[in-house]
Amino acid sequence: MYEIKMSGVVVQAVTGDITKETTDVIVNSSNSSFSLKSGVSKAILDAAGPTVETECQQLGAEANEGMIMTKPGNLQCKKIIHLVNQTDTKKIQQSVEGALKMCTQNNFTSISLPAIGTGQGNIQPSEVADAMLDAVVEVVCKKSQNSLKLVRMVIFQPAMLTDFHTSMLKKEGTDAQEKEGFFQNVLSFFTRRKVDNAQQNEVIEIESQDMDPACFHICGVSQAHVDHAKQVIKDLIVKEQDFNLINDKALFSLSELDLQNIYDMQTAMDVRISFHKSSQEGAKLTIEGLSKDVLKASNEIHEMLKKVRPEETFKDVPQHWDDMPANTPCLSFPIQPETQEHIDVLKLFEETCKKSVLKIERIQNKSLWGGFQIKKKDMEARNGHQNNERKLFHGACHTTIDKINELGFNRSYAGKNAALYGDGTYFAVNAEYSAIDKYSKPDPQGQKYMYLCRVLTGDFITGTSGMKVPPTKSTTSINLYDSVTDGVSPPSMFIIFHDSQAYPEYLITFK
């Protein structure tokens, strides 16, 4: 990531997926009818959902000046600005200026834009970068009334980032300054908190490690086959991606050494970490990357936070757990049939399933348990209530048992049997449902496996096919539902989209 400042406005160039942006506004480069379904525009409309496409059709049929603003749909922004794509750099500059002015007129503080014109416009990235930066200079440096605080240019192809960096350096003479080192910014971010109330919001992000992009060459008998293969690959990548938000006042108490260790996590664990400071909400830390890497980084940061908190709000592990050898991340302990623990689990199973239970094991995984408790605490704070957890069943194939015990319910192997209500991990209210062979496939000896899980269902709504994340709770909010259901009242199944929302507490072996 590269960053400069212009008249107090932070201007960033980053690589990434614009549909994941959380700024107030996301810009979509479309056609004259605002119906373009290719490239970045297709990704934005697909992620936003059909309601946004319908709104585009309606507004596109009305008189406009090559720019419309719609609701965000399923995106995490507040609004989407749709621009008519341009093939001339001067018109690109004018379009970007129009989008920035529209933000200011509506008192938005942040905006994310794609590299307009580098796709179907076929304009050189360096020329597009100059045009877009010229637009930023024109609006933020020459307008006295400006609400913008953050302008992000989100580049899908990492190779283009250098062109935008070069253009940003050219603007240093227009009230721009080079970004300070990240570590100095982070220190300033924490040490300035008591004396500087003028700056209401800040986002401080670790500069991404330069990496060679992976390239796929896809050949097929038709364009339809190639497009299908591309979509399958994209879905696999999305399923492996995860993020975790840590909202904790203890972030202010981290030492200089702790901050340096967090900085080093990016290269050590292949994650991206952002600090967010808000006068209303305090400090937040966001971790993005592969599910397993995000979980590892989150656990390490929470270990740091535990040391600086006055007292911990939850037990490290349940009191009834057996002792585990040092440096042992995960073990399964057979539960004796005569114990109350065994009786309670068996009772829940036999309420709807009359299969013969061979054994019940308790899964003890300190890392997964810690991540689950952190998510639970965060959900209780966001939802304003403690009715967020349920005990649900999940049928499993014998080939995935070790993975689930060690890594939890990663959607790449734990959520592949069903997708009717969304592309998440499915849990059943009744054991009878999870006992179906499709979900708990028998092993060569005829034995079957099912987990009794603790699941953070939180606030939920009916899911739909193709859903990647739960929908927003309202059209004016970026807060998402915590899970979705099959729509039955009461629900017979729940679907989660965040791996740390479920803990595999007991493994039941049955026939």
C-alpha cells in the first residue's frame, strides 16, 4: 500500500478486492445504462445483489449526467456511485471529480475507486493514475467545503500499483507528503490519543508485502466453460479468505514491543492488519488473510491483550477439561458412559436419532476455544444481548475429522455438502438430520461421525442460495446478521460464514 496526504485527506493506493471495502462509498465503472456485467463492474453488482441491479435499471432509465447513486445492497459501504466508463483521460478526471464532489455534497468521509479505464477502456495504467490523482487534487486541495478524509484507489492487478505510486509521488508538491513509516504511525496513533481530539478518524494499515501474483491460464471448449471455471476458482479463493475484527480498549495499553510484533506478523503469517481509530468507537484492529493465518494472528494478539487487561473476562479453558501435555494444541478425550457429561450429550442425540452410539469424545483445542470465546464476547457487545449461542449438530465424513478437530469448521471442507441457503457451514437443530448418509458418510467399517457443537448463531435471517455472507440488518446499516437459517419457524438449521463462530465440542461415533 502507498499513501500520501493532500490538505488533510489521506490518499491511498492498494491492491485488493473492491467489493470488500468498508468505506462510505464504493465507485463502480459501468456503461451508459449502468448494466455492465463484466470485469470489476460484474464483481460489484454480483456482490451487491439483485436489488442494486434493479435500482440501476430504474435510475438508468431516467435523465442523468453519466452518474447515479444507489443503495449498497450486500456490500459493506453506505452507497455505490455508478459512473459511465470513459476511454479518454480527461473525461476520467471529470468523472472522478464528479464522484468526489457527490461524496462531499452528501457529507461522506471516505470513498474507494477502481482503476477506471484500464479494463475495457484499454488506457495505460500510468495515464489513468495521473487522471485520477489530478481529480483528487482538484477537489480536495481547491475546495473549501470538503468532508472527505480518505480516498482509496483499489487496484485489482498488483502490477498496476507501481504506476499509481509514481503518480502519487508527482503530487507531493500539491500539499502532499510521503507516508511515514508504519511503525511510527502506529506509535503516534496510540500515544497521541489523549491530546489530539481534532482528528476524528484514522486508518493505519501495514504496507502489503510485495508478492508475485498467481496467474491462471484457462482453456475450454467454449467461453461458457471458461467463465464457469473462472467462477469456481474465484469461489474457492473467497471461501479460504477470512477476517477478524478486534474492538478492545486494551489496544491502547499495548507496549512498543507488542506493536512491533503485530507489525512483524504480516510477513510471518501472510496477513494484512489495519488499525482504526474513531472518536466515537475507540480503537479497532482488523486482520485479513487465509482462515488459518487469521486465526493464528488473532490468538497471538489476544494473548498480548490478556496481559495488559486488568482482569480477563473469561476462563482460558472450561474447568471440566482434562489436563493436556505442554505444547499439545489439540486432543480428543473419550467420555465415560456413566458420567453426567456422557448422559447429557447422549440425551440430546437420542431426542431425534435412535442410532447406536459407540463412543463420545470431548474435543479439547485451546486455540479454537479461545477464538470462539473472543467471537462470542464481540457478538454480545454488538448485539446488546447474550442469547447468541446454541448447541447444534454437524455430520462429518471420517476423512475430515482430524482437520475439524485441529482447525475447526473451515468452509473448504466443512461446508461443501449443502448450499441451498448460502455458501457457509451448515448445522442442524436435530441429530436425525445430520445422521443422513449424505452428511455423515459411513467409513469402511460402517461407522458414522457427528459433532455436537457450540454455534454462535446470534441475530439471524433466512438465507438464499449463493450467499457469501449474511445480509445487512438494514438498508442504512453496514452491520451484518450473524447467521442465516432455512426460513422454517422455528429454524431446523443454521448457516454460519465465519469459521470461529462454531466450536466442535463433542464427536459422536455411531452406527
